[in-house]
Amino acid sequence: MIDDRDDAEQAALNARLENLGAALRRVEEEKSARDAPPPARKGLSHAMRVGLNAVSEFVGAVILGGVMGWQADKWLGTEPWLLIVLLGLGVAAGFYNVYRVARPRNGTADAGDFDQDA
């Protein structure tokens, strides 16, 4: 009789624990759904982000090549040859960066499907 009562109490306790666990999971799922970031936007904002990223990559590479060439010419006294060579390398690196930023990820040219590894 005491064992039956202990078993009934244990079963009731297990049922309450399962209900509590389910309620906690439900609250946690609601919280994670509420705090989840919105899906990535497509369209104009995505295109602007990719375009500005490509422009900044190109301009940065050209400026870096030019500054490095100018400084190297100053130090070595070879004006303007290193400036011309490193500026050309900067332009080539800029075009490569633009290609890397704007190429499709999986080989298909889907709209808005650009590589974001830059």
C-alpha cells in the first residue's frame, strides 16, 4: 500500500516535470524565434551593399598601389617607374577584387546571389 502511494506520487511528480519541461521548451522556442535576426533582404539594399563593397575594394587597391609606388620611388630614387608599376598592379588587384565580390556563388547567375566573403 505504501509502495502504491509512493509509485503514484512518483508518477505525478514525473508528469509535473514533463509538463514543466514542455513549458520551458515552448518559452525558449518563442524567445529564440523573437530574438532571431530577420531574413536577409533582397533587392535594392543588397545590390547597394554589394556595389559599395566592390567600389571600396577597387579604390582601396588602387590607392594602396599608388601610395606604395610613390613611397618606393622616393626611397629608391627611381621616379616614376615604381609608381607606374605598382599603380598598375593596384588596378589589376582592384579588378580582381571586384570580380571576387561580384561573382555568383554556385556558378548560376541568380539575381541577388552574390559572394559575400570579402
